[in-house]
Amino acid sequence: MEPSFWHDKWDAKHLGFHLGEINALLIKYWPELALGSNYSGSDINVFVPLCGKSLDMCYLAEQGHNVLACELSQKAVEQFFTENNLPHQIEQLDTINKFTTEQVTILQGDLFTLDPESFTEINAFYDRAALIAWPESMRLAYVEKIAALIPPKSIGLLITLDYPQETLKGPPFAVSDDWVMSNMSDTFEIEKLSCDDVLMDNQRFVNKGVPWLSESVYKLVRKG
């Protein structure tokens, strides 16, 4: 997807991908990562790619974690801070704008320009709407970039959707279990935590005649 695609989405307020509440799967499965067995809450530094203005970042911060996120749209980042009444500072770093408040930092700019040196303290990550935002032709490049950014042994939660791609033009794009296992197992240890039929919970897919829709949750550990 070209950057202009996402800028246009935010400008037009076409935000079907944005949840107005904390994701229930994050609340249910984040504790299963057992991060507390290795770190105290304040020592957990979570990377959230393509974060939008997600309230999931607030949830992670409420667990005592430090959040480092990335988002292309400046409008999305500004809305996150405004809608959550969070005072913040802005720092220009080359092509990136760094928005900072207590426990949450958002790097506003192109994910593919980020420097791994900014991620040396990361030990956890969360992907609800990033992997499924990429068409298959661009998805592997995203996985490779994430793997290059986060340090070995980082533990993460990945949420995907799968459906017959020909029935609906993404995003979100269909990501099958086979794709995850075939394309991510070289760099991540993968454990599937759940897979549920969620068609009836997603009216857009029902209206488009999509015959089935499954949502999967994975625990990932960066190898190395």
C-alpha cells in the first residue's frame, strides 16, 4: 500500500480498522505471554507497529509497560494524544516526528525508515492490525523489517484475520495460518493460542457475502 492510501483514509475518516475500545483478545491473551516471569512491569518495553490511535496502547501502559509505537499518519498520532487528554512533546528526528508522553512514545513516519538502534530496549511487541494491513506482495518485507528492528528473545502477540480473499478487497487482508507458519517460522518461534469464527461479529464481511472469517492469535518469540 502506498503511504497516500493511509493518509487518504485518515483524511476521509474511513476508519473501519480502528476499534473504539481495547481489543478483547489483547486483554485475554496478553497475560499468557508471561512477560512478568522475565521482567517487572516497568521493564517491559512494547513495540506496537502501525498503531493508529489504538486504545490498546493505553492498556499496555496501564499494565506498567513502556510503549514504543510507529504510525505513518500524523493525524492519527495527534488524535491519539488529543482524545486521551495526554500532554506530550514533539521532537523532529530526520524524517520522523517523535511524540512522547509518560510511558508512550510514537514515532510518526515510515516504518521502513526506522533504525534498529532505537529498539535495543524492546523486549515485547503487539501486532493487531499491522500484518493484515499489507497485501501479500508487501507482507514479507514488513515481517523482515520487524524482525530486523526487535531484539532476539522479544515476545509478542500477533492477531490475524483469514477469509477467502477473492470475496473482499482488503485491507484488512487475509493472512492464513499456513502463511504465518511458512513465512515467519525462520525468525520467530510460533505458538497458536486460538482460532475463532468471527463472521457474525463483523457486519461488513457479512454484507459483502464473505462465507467465513476466522481470527487467530499467536504468541511469537524472536529467534536468535
